[in-house]
Amino acid sequence: MQPLTREETHVMFEKIAKYLGEDLQLLVDRPDGTCFRLHSKWVSYVSKKILTLATNISSDKLVSLGTCFRKFTGTHTFWLHITALDQLALYAKGFRVAAKSTQDCRKVDPMAIMAFH
């Protein structure tokens, strides 16, 4: 497990900032010391406590650690992994869905647009 390079950190934070905006700071500065680490091109979000316990395992035997955010591709693009949604949903406002009941939809303003997928 190694820290991310400056370029990898920049690419990753640009992608996450699209979903979290200014709340990205809350994801990075946590009181439990959770940080991002790179292992075989996979970015993991892991606490410092688990990271220190994992130092006893050799890197070739270590399969995964913490919450997987995504793997960097050969062109250094970064796509979020489905397991990252649990961590992002804590701080993101765009992942919450508010649905109105059928009765409430019938009573809305005639110019209102109601859509639910």
C-alpha cells in the first residue's frame, strides 16, 4: 500500500468533487484518520488503524483493503466503483431521491414537472 502520487490524487479528487463539491473536505479530513491508498492500481479508502495492521501482510499476498474506490486505467482515467457509493452518499446531496406520492402529484401546480425513474 502506497500513497497516491500528486497526479493520481488530482485526477481522483476532480472526479469525486463532481459529486461532493465542497463537501470533499469532509471525506478527506476525518477524525479517524481514514486515507486513500494505492495497491496494484486500485485506490482504497482505508482507516489508519487497519492500514497499520495490514503492514504485517506482504503486498503480493494482500488482495484488497478498505473500501475500493476504483482502478486507474492505462490512460490514467478514473472511474468510480459501485462500492464507493456508500462512502460518497454520506456527504453527497445528489444521491438522495425524494419521491412524492400519487396524491401529491395530482395536487401540484399545473406548470410543475414531475418525473421519477
